[in-house]
Amino acid sequence: MLSVSDKMEVIVQGTISALGYLEDGVYYQEPDCFETIRDLIRFLRTDSRNLLARKICGERNIIVNDLIPIIKSDNLKEKMFDITLRLLANLTQPAIVSLQGKQPEDRDEWQTFWLLEENLRRAKLAFADVRFFAVLKEKLEKYFLHTVSHSFLQLFIGHLHLHC
């Protein structure tokens, strides 16, 4: 009989496998990739005290193997970019944040802390990818240009109303 922890591990492993795969530099998303990423975010939000979902995501190195390749995909839809970036930000938070800002107190907590730190170290090099930053730059420029121009337009219209 599987324990609750073992069952959760199987579920998280299966969920990660349902994201898609990288082949010859191209990431092929499975049809339910968006929902799968949402599930992983939910698993992290409701993670157990021993941070099982976070550990598995790190051990499987989904930052390198899935998330960054998804973001670099051609013709990536905005919703997919947004949710992938949310999961990426969640998984790259410092290990101490995952422990609610508290220093580990016992041997198991220290093991978890060092495992999370090692997972972050393994993923670090993936952020040196030029294509990844080109995509981020493009998305941020589009966001800020839209936001700033929209805010400026609202300010201008508000100014017109004051003087008319």
C-alpha cells in the first residue's frame, strides 16, 4: 500500500511528464500543457511540510528541461507565457523562502534546504540563454509600452476633462 507521500510523488512525477518534451532544440508541448502547469503551481501552493512537490520539480530540473524551452518556443501564446513565467518565478525563489523564512531546525529540514539549494544551482546556467532573454525583453517591452502608452492616454484624457 502506498503512503500519501508516495502517492503524491507519483502524481507530481506524472504531471511533470505531461508537460511535453524537448527534441532537437524544439519543445513540443502536450495538448494539456497549460492545465498541467496550473496543476504544478497548485501543488507548490499546497505543498507538504517536507516540500515534496518542490523537491521533485527540482530533481527533474523542469526549469532547464521544460520551462525555459517553453518560454523560448516560437508562437507562444500570451497566456502560456504568463503561466510558465509564474511557475518559473515560484521555482526560483530562494530555499529559505520555501521554508517560510525560518532557518532549518533539524536534520531533515537541513537536508531539504540543501537539496533545494542544489536544485537551484543546477538550474542557474539555463538563465544564461540568449534566446530566453530575447523573449523576455520582447514581452517586457510590449507590456511596458502598452502600459505606459495606456497610462499616458488616460492622463491626457483626464487633463482634457479638467480644462474643458
